[in-house]
Amino acid sequence: LLERLASFLHDVNLLAALGIRLALVHGARPQIEAELKAKGVRSRYSQGLRITDEAALTAVKEASGVLRFDLEALLSQGLPNSPMAGARIRVSSGNFITARPIGVRKGVDFQFTGAVRKVDAAGMLRELDAGEVVIVPHLGYSPTGEVSNVAWEDVAESVAVALHADKLLMYTDRLPADRKG
């Protein structure tokens, strides 16, 4: 998986070097599952979404943080023996997503699982205008500072709509019918 991701990000580097404005939204399901398994915690899902309790939220934060650093590292490398050798792609990330808790649905308390309330499109556009690739994790933040685990597909769609994107490309190892946040 990491080899395929590295190859994909080399293509992203090339697009960024050509001046194409890119916002990358990432999820971390396999990494979250690995974190939970390592801690002996079982994942719980309902209605196609992860039930994010405190243990799951800790795993979500850890997995998302590691993945962010891995993405930044892969986007920072030039491509030897190519016109991209020595190219420096700038990357930014931040709290661009305001989330709201999903709450209780059909008797299930989703706890720290959230949904997109708002996208800070103006903040993202400032970074894109500066020539940076914007990385947007599958996390959202409430106005009072709580963190929510949000389905990456919902974040990607909301970001694309807020930015009036010409294209929305999704790179995943899962079929859309297999949606678990």
C-alpha cells in the first residue's frame, strides 16, 4: 500500500509543480484499525460509520498524525533523474473543517463521530494561492475545541463543493459501498 501511495504522491508532486492547485483529503481507516488492534480494542461500527469512543478517538488522532507526517515526507521529496529533481513542494494543513457531532441515531450514540458543519474555504484558498498543496485530514473541530472523527468521503465532498473544485478524484483501496468512517 505504501508503494502505491508513494507512486500516487509522485504524480501529485508533478501536478503541483505544473501549478495545479491541489487539496488532498485523507482518511486513515487501515491505520486506525492497526492502532486499535495493537491496543487490544475492537472496532465498532453502526449504520456504516465508526462509533468513535475515547479509545477509538485516541487511535484516530495517532493514526491521522502519523499519516500526515508520512504524506508530508512523501510530498517533500524531489524525483531524482527527472525535471522534478530538487523541486520543493510546500505543504500546509490545519483546522479547515468545523464539525458537529452526529449524536444518537437509531439508539446508537456515535460519541466522537462527527459530520462536516463548515469548511474554511477562504483559509484553504489563501494556502492554495500561495502555491501550497493543502492536506485536509478526516478530522473536524468544534467551536469549543472538541475533535471529531469524520468520514473522509464526506470531508472530500464538502471541500470540493466549498472550493468550487473542477475535479474531485478519490484514491482508495475500498469500494464506495464499503463505507465505514
